[in-house]
Amino acid sequence: MSSKEEVLNKKIEQGLKFKDEGGSEFKAGNFSQALKKYHYALLYLRGLNDSLLGLTRDRNPENLKESDITDLEKDISNIHSNMALCQLRLGRLNQITRCANAALEVNPFNKKAKFRLAQGLIREGAVINAAEILDKLEKDSPNDPAFAAERRQIESREKLAEAKQRKEFAGMFDRAKD
């Protein structure tokens, strides 16, 4: 094994160690610490791009097949997806979609990242976009209780929006007669 391969393997090993530590912190409910560990993991793993690994391929998602995604890319995507969940648990709503989109940029086939994106969109109020994502996900797993829970979130937000509209427009036409 060349020294370049050794360095590469050590970086991957350290990055995956930080990923595992992030998972342990998450399970313990330490979401900020988990984010920190996941960030460190990304610092190690993101730099190991295609050129370092000697890979070249078409990065256009239209031409990409799931089998084209490397294990390293799957790990990086999963880390971003895990970070999205940490952001959700910490209530940092503007960060959920950013992390989920970063995961999908690396691996557009990551179903958990798609689900995290839907969760973030719901909380941002983009329920139509979130519902479209959930529709696609439910084709593969129609009985997933997590999807049903997010559907209830969408319904709840839609009811709140309708009530707000009714309140805003209540008596509008009566005032116009005056």
C-alpha cells in the first residue's frame, strides 16, 4: 500500500469514527455535540473527492444511477441527513432543509434525506412541496408511520392557514357595502 493510500484510509477511518461518535451523541440526546462530531466527520470525508479517489463520472443527476454512488458518498450524504435531524430536534428550522439538500446533492437517492427535506419544508410552511416529496416516498413504503405523522403535520398547518384566512376575510364583503 502506498503512502497516499495509507493517508486516504486514515482520513476515511477518522471521518467514520467521528460519524459514529455523532451517532452516539445523538442517541444520548446531545444534539449539539452530535452536530459537532458530524461536522468533524465531514471535514475529514468531504476533502476526499473524486479526484483524490481517482474517480471520474458524470455528476448530472439526470444521468446518475444509484449504483454509481460510492460508499464514501453514501456516508457523506448520511452525515448531512443526520445533521438535518439534529437541526430538527434543536428547532433550527432554517438549517433542516439546508442539511437535507446537501445530503441529496451528494446522493440524490438518499430516502432519509428526502424525508428530512419534507420535514423541513413542512416546518417552513412549504407544505405543497413537502406533500409532493412524501407522495414519492410513500410509493416505496406506503405504510410507514413516519410519513403518516408528517401528513398530519401538513393537515394541521393547512387547517391553521385556513382559519387564519377566514379570520382575515371575515366581514370583508360587509365592509365593502359601507
